[in-house]
Amino acid sequence: MEKTSIKKSSLSISENGLSPRTPSKEKKRSSGRLEVLKTYKIYIGGQFPRTESGRYYIPTNAAGKKLANICLSSRKDFRDAVLAARGAVSGWSGRAAFNRSQILYRMAEMLEGRKAQFIDELIQQDSTKAKAEKEVNLAIDRLIYYAGWCDKFQQLFSSVNPVASSHFNFSVPEPTGVVSIIAPQSDLPAGRQGSLLGLVSVIAPVIAGGNTCVVLASETKPLCAVTFAEVLNSSDLPGGVVNILTGKPSELASWFVEHMDVNATIYCENNSDTQKMMRERSAVNLKRITFYDKINWNTDEGQSPYFIMDTQEIKTTWHPIENIAGAGGGY
Amino acid sequence: MATKKKTVPKKSNTVKLKFDTGWSYAPAPESRSAATINKQYDLFINGEWQKPSSNKYFDTINPANEEKLSEVADANAADVDAAVKAARNAYEKVWKKMPAKERAKYIFRIARMVQEKARELAIIESLDGGKPIRESRDFDVPTAGNHFFYYAGWADKLEYAFPNRTTEPLGVAGQIIPWNFPLLMAAWKIAPAIATGNTVVLKPAETTPLTALKLAEIIQESDLPPGVVNIITGAGATGAAIVNHPDVNKIAFTGSTDVGKIIQRAIAGTNKKATLELGGKAANIIFEDAPIDQAVEGVINGIYFNQGHVCCAGSRLYVQESVAKEVIRKLKDRIESLIVGDPMDKNTDIGAINSRSQLDIIHKYISIGKKEGAEMYESSCRLPGKGFFCRPTLFTNVAQSNRIAQEEIFGPVLAVLTFRTDDEVIEKANNSPYGLSAGVWTDKGSKIFNMTRRMRAGVIWANTFNKFDPSSPFGGYKESGFGREGGLHGLSAYVNVV
């Protein structure tokens, strides 16, 4: 009788819980073919570099099983990513809103095509098949939701202002620029969905509004974030619009709020010390800080055009109206 | 002693252009091979193709050469009844109950499929209607696809569209569309209707049914629940049957003002809601400080785009006296360079007139114009031997009260009038029962916003013309109709705001 020294996955027995990261000797013997392991890199400027620091960390699932060797991103990675994001702002915000909506829709198409892979990764990270499928479906639908907002939120949040002087005066939202985001970090409390849905839910409104971003994935559940970068990369999304780093918020959070060329920051945890630190340090260039620390991403509360407006500025323009034959006032 | 008057020759800086150099464009025909047209089409009711109960069909031809393209079913009152029943059933049992975000996904699918089949749709549009392939390929088809995409996004966001109000769909919408932008008009009608939760019975124009039928195939392919969209072909009688059907909640019509008034009378006393997008006689105004070359190009595009078959065509030009001579000279020169020819040739600027009857109407107005004392000028281009074609024409010395300045011709005929002051042109431009669109050409921004404020028209183009976008509301004042299509405002047409 053959002795198997590989611990079977502690996940539910009805699933084929074999992780690609822990190849089974049994599997090798039966098929004769060795599986190629995936290298989880970070995503900057439309490319997949490793962290410049060369460091890694090993997240594990609840049963203590190793997930992968994940890049431990550094401050330099973040600075490089901000450069890429800043470089991408004028192109991305200069695109027609309709074009952005098409690209977000394509992201949904690509994610739908890779459903099985994401479900598998979620299961590796302690989800169940049913919950994982629901999470991926919601993430796809969320992308479609925001695809629909790209060329409509302006119509809701703009105005033509009836000023008392003879001027045509209008106010429109404009993207704030580069946004640094620390994605939801965990699945608890219920509905925080750090692994995929939370990540998609914070990225989509930011880029739907014409901004670019640098995102720090969930520290403990980073697999989907890296695979999501592959979805972005095949969606006609220009490089640099979304940059995804893996690593530790405890190391990187202060850099996320201190960088002088970042316009806004989004943070999703309830940690009051970190929140206080962020408000203090971001004042260096008056970043707009938003905390999504009470949102249940699983419900409709997790999507809204107001999330788009959180990273928009309002610009008001005046233009004279000629007064002909005593026509006073204007619009 | 008599002083001899010296005549100083006036310096002319207008170069006389020569068009007879013998240099001509090589033919650049688009291939028909990307398009499949069936020999015969039935009615698209309840998600399937059903034979007309009269078993009657009528031909649809290519107006560029009068060749038969296909034959389509003639729907009678019984067929209309079947279609409305299918729409009602789909509304009550399926569409009204479906979560809005799932509705949206069907419409996104349709949009993407229109993009996938873009070339085929463009070819069929040009063959069936006569418009140049450049226009159907670069404008009609992409804009139609984009319209579906835009409204798909609204389906699950209606709670934001009307402050402090919720919305409910109206039910079954009967939609009748014209022959000038067959596929685009189908998109303008169907997309907002089904996005807001209604179901639809749509009748394309009798001379241009084919792209609507191809859209029916796409709708079938998208797996849209049967009965949500029904497309039935026929002529005036079919349209009347739709308007008069008691179980239709909403009529949406784009066409002539005369028929719009008939419809409004027909539904009086019923609970039916209506939106009408009717004719126009748009004033295009060139001020002396306009960039003249761009303005001339804009005026040419305004009246000759789509052979002038555009409800918002800039068919009246008001040019400020000080630049009138220059503008008219440049218009005449530009007309000479317009290529009238086979719609399937990529060089063609002006394609075929949609039908024999429309060509007769245009000819009628040209002779009216001459009788009224206006001066006619037309390009000297050769017309193809077969098919329905008309040379781009303009009239100068037109008076404000001339019939060619007041009535919609719907052809490539421009009436040119002059003015001196801003007040004068505002009064003249507004002096029309129509009010669909207007154009203003000036370099002065403050003048633009004064003009746009005081023109009584639903769409005003400043230093541009004939621009359309799914997010931009379109519709008329006065006898050009009521209701808006496109944008946030376009949602109101298909919901009850509660």
C-alpha cells in the first residue's frame, strides 16, 4: 500500500480541494504530468513585475495551508505604481465616457469567462462553492452596474446654475486624479468580502469616474486580486489605470496617504488608529480621504453612484451671454 | 468741365474653381458579401417568425437601381392583435417581474451583437434605404448600437433618475418609425422602452423594413424573452391598427407632422400616452463673424447629409448680408464637388432618394420655388440612369413667406435668405410652425448663448450641425412634436412617475 505523505486539503470533502500550490504526489503518479505552479506577481503600468524588493510572504488559509509565495510590495513599488497611475490619468480621463463604459463591460465579460478559476481560488481561501459562486456573480454584475454609470452620473450630478447675471454657468464633476486604495482586508464581519467582491467594488467606481488607482490587495486573501489583474489586462483597459500591489497595510498604509502626487485615498477597515493616522498624514497635500468601513458589499448598499462622486471634483464655468434688445439674465 | 469718373476695378479674392479637369474618383464599391438578405420575411411575433394571416407580402426595393431586394409580410389587424397580445403577455408574466439588472443584461447583449454584425447591418441599410454606405457604416449603425448600450445601463438605476419619485413602466408600447434612419430609429424606440420595463410592438416603414428585421434576428439570438419585442411589417393601415389597438398603453411615432396630428386625434379620449417626433424646417444662421469655410461645410452637411431626409435638416439658411455673397459663392462651389451616386460606393456623398413618391414631392417643391420667384441653382453632376436621384439644389432670393421657406421638403434643397440684425434673424428663424432644431455660426461665444436662449427649437447646434449622441436628448418644440429621445430626459417617455 502506498504511503501518501501529503495532507489532503481540510476543505469540504465533496470538493476537489486540491490546490494548484500543493501538488499531490498521487496526482503526479496517476497522470504522469507535473503541474506548472503559478507565480503571483504584482500589476503595475499594464505589466506584471515582481516586487523590486524581492521579498515575499506566505498567506495561509484558516486550516494553516500555504496559499502561495506572494510579493511583499515595498514603498518603492508603490511609488512606481503612482508614477504609472499618474501617467495614465490624462489618457483615461480624456476618453469618452462611453468608451470607459465599454471597457468596464468588457471587464465583466472577461471575469465571466474566468469564473471557474476565481471560484477555485476563493475556495482555496476558505470560501464554499456556493458562496464563491455567489461572490463571483456579484462581482461580475457590479462591473456591469458601474459600466452603466460611466456616461450617466454626470447627468445626475451636474447643473446649469441660474445665476442672476447674464452668464451661462454650469457645474460638472471631474475626476480627482490618482487614488490610492487599500482594498477590504477580510471577510469578517459578514459581507466585507475582501477577496474579490470588495476589491472590485472599490475599484470600479473610481475608474468609472475617470480616475486611475493604486490598490493594495487583501493581505490574507490576495490570490483573486492578482488574477483580477489578468482580467484587467485583457479588457482593453490601458496600462496604469489600475495597479495592484500585494503586501501588508501595516507597512504601506502611511505611504499610501503621504505621497504628494496622490489626490485621494480610500480605506475600508474599522481601525480607528489607522484612520486617525491617515487623516493626519494625508493633510500634507490635502488628500480627499474616504472610509468605507461599514459597507456590506454583498447587498445593494455596496454599489451606488455616490461612490463615484467620492472621487470627483466639481468645476464651475462662466460664459457671458450677449444682451440683445434688453434680454436680461440667461439660463 | 465734366470729370471723367475713374472706375477702380473691385478686387476679388474669390478664386473661381474649375471642376471640369477630367480628374475623377475611381469606383470604391463596398462588397455586398458581408450581408445576408432572405428572399422573404415573416412577422416577428412572440420570439418566432409567424406567417401573416392574410398570407400577403409586399416587395422592398433598392432605390438606387429599383431592383427587388426581398419581400416582407403585410400585417393586418389580426396580426397586430397577435403582436399586442404577445407583448402584453410578456409584460405581465415575464418582463415586469424580471429584476432590472437582468433586463439590462439582455439589452447589453443586443448592443454587443449590433456591434458584431455592424458591417452587415450597414450594407443592408444602404441597399434598402439609399443612404451612402459611408453614413450607414460610420454613423447609423454604431450610433444605434451605442443607443442600446446607453439605455441598458439605465435599467437598474431608475430610482436615481427622478428626484423624490419612483417609476413604473407603462406596459405595451406601439412604435412606428420612418424610413430615413431605419435601424437608428428602431434603436431609439426599442432601447429606452424595454430598459424601463415595457414591451414593444414596432412597425418599420414600408420602404425600409430590412434592418429592423435583421435586428429581430439579433433579438432572437440574444435570447430576449419572447414577446418583449415584436417587429411587424406593413404600411399605413398596419400603423393605424397599432395606434387604435385598445391594449396599447403608449404610442411612439416618428414621421411627418400631418400623420402626427392624425395620431393625436386618434388617441384623444383614450388613456394612451404619446410621444411624437415630427417634421422640421430648421434655420441655420451664419453671422458675419462666423468662420466662413467651416460654416459653409456645416450648412452643406446640414441639408445634404442623408439626402436631406432628416427631420432636423438645416433647410433654411439665414446668412448675414455682409457675408452673403461670399457664402453663397462658396455653397455653390461646394455643391459642385458633392458626389451623387451609388450608395454602395464609398465615395458617394449623396445617395438615392428613398422612393419614387418622395422624389416626386421634391420635384414638386423645386417647381413651386421657381414659380414663387426664387432663383434655383443645382449642381451640374450627372445622375445615374436608373433609380431615384436628385441633384443638390439651392434657392436664393427666397422670401420668408415662400412655401419653400415654410414647408418641409425632405430632400436636398436649401432655401437661402438674408438678414441684417440679430433681432431680425431671431424673429425670422422662430417664424415657423416647426421647432425641431436650429444652427448658429459665429465665433463669439456670448452671441451663441444669447441665440440658443432665444431660438424656439428643441436642439440647437452652435458651430456644428447634425450631431447626435445617446446621452443627448433630442426632440422638438411646437409642431415638431413633443417628448425627448436620448439621455436622462428620454426616460420620461416610457415610465409613469409616481
